[in-house]
Amino acid sequence: MILPTKHIPLDRSLLGAGAVLLLLLEAPVTPTAIWDRAKHAPEIGTYGRFVLTLDFLYAVGAIDMLDGLVVKGELP
């Protein structure tokens, strides 16, 4: 479910959903604002999947929280 496999295409994996969220994250924004932009993307689908994707991106350092806003993380 996190990475694409033979049975899970990229658009159904959290990696694919994370790519969509990172494209939408042009400037620091609230999680609610990101949800409003991303909820119609087929890669995101449900709010639960959206939260899992945010968790995944935070865990790998792709995003961070700063004063209640989601910002792109500093990847090494």
C-alpha cells in the first residue's frame, strides 16, 4: 500500500498520493486547505487516505509542520 507493486499501481499507493500532495503544496498552507484542493484527485480518494499520505510524507521528511501550516520539508 505504501509503495507500488505488481498488484498495486502507482496511483493507488501512498507514494503516488504523496506526489499529488507535494505538487499541490506550492506554499505553506493549512491541512484543511490542502484537503480542499486534493479531495477530488483520484489518487487521494478519502479523508483517511489523505491523512495516511500526510503521515507518510511527514515520516520520510518530505513535509513538516510550522506554526500550524504544512510546509515542504528539507530533504538531504
